[in-house]
Amino acid sequence: MFTSVLMIEQPLSAADVDFVTTLHDDQMSFVVLMQPRGAEDRLLRAIDDVALGELEQAVHEADEPEGEEARRPAALALEHSLQSLRSAGSEAVGQLVDGHPLDLLRSVVDQTHADEVIVLTAPHLVEEFFHRDWASRARHKVGVPVLKLYAHNDEDEG
């Protein structure tokens, strides 16, 4: 069985599930780490929205739940993602990220003897440019390959 630690920040779309479950020929097992939205990242998200031409999204960035208010939507997104992975024939467990995500990532990789880490997020142009995104920083913290993928939105499909 091939084990991947999957770091996400939004529910997996059908395209995401199809992609990550077909990356390898082996039976897949996922440990999903769901990062709730944090207020400290609001400015970076707004800059990313503007850079990507999504001005409407940038204007409404403050309307999204953050911090403690984001835990319930994150828990629902995690459960949706786990069910989707299981429906696709993979084993899947997961948890919300409390505290520093990269410390938890290193711990989970060590505990599960994971074969790889997949960071599946929306584009974060500012953080990626300065190599401060999860994938760039994770490469220096874990002893397994780290794959950076961009998440799909269900409304992008069709």
C-alpha cells in the first residue's frame, strides 16, 4: 500500500480525488491534513486574488470565516474529502491542523511511514515566489518526496 499525506485547505473536488487516487498504480492510503482558514493569511490571499485577476474574490476575502469560526466549515470539508477518497476505493483518515502545519506534517510522516507528501492548494503566488508556501518549506522538513499540486474547484469542471 502506498501512503500519501495530503495537505489541503479546501474540500477535494471530484477532479482532485480522481487525480490523487490515480497518481500511482498501487492501492492508495491517505492521511489528510485540513488547514482551517487563518486571519493572519488574509492579506496574502487578497494579493493572490488580485494577481490572479479575481478582484471580486479579493473584495470579499474578509467575508469568509477565519480562526475559530473556520473550524466547523473545515471539519465538514475534511469529512467530505475523506468520504470522496473512500468512495474512490482508497483508505483515508484525517484531522484538522491545530498549531503549526509543518510540525504536524513531519510528525504524521514519521508516524505513518508515508511514502510522499502531496500539497494540494490554490495558487499562492506571493508565498510561492518567496518559497514560503507549504510545499517549499515541507521539502526541508520531511524525508520523503513533496509534490505540489493546484486544487480544482467543482464549478471549474463541466
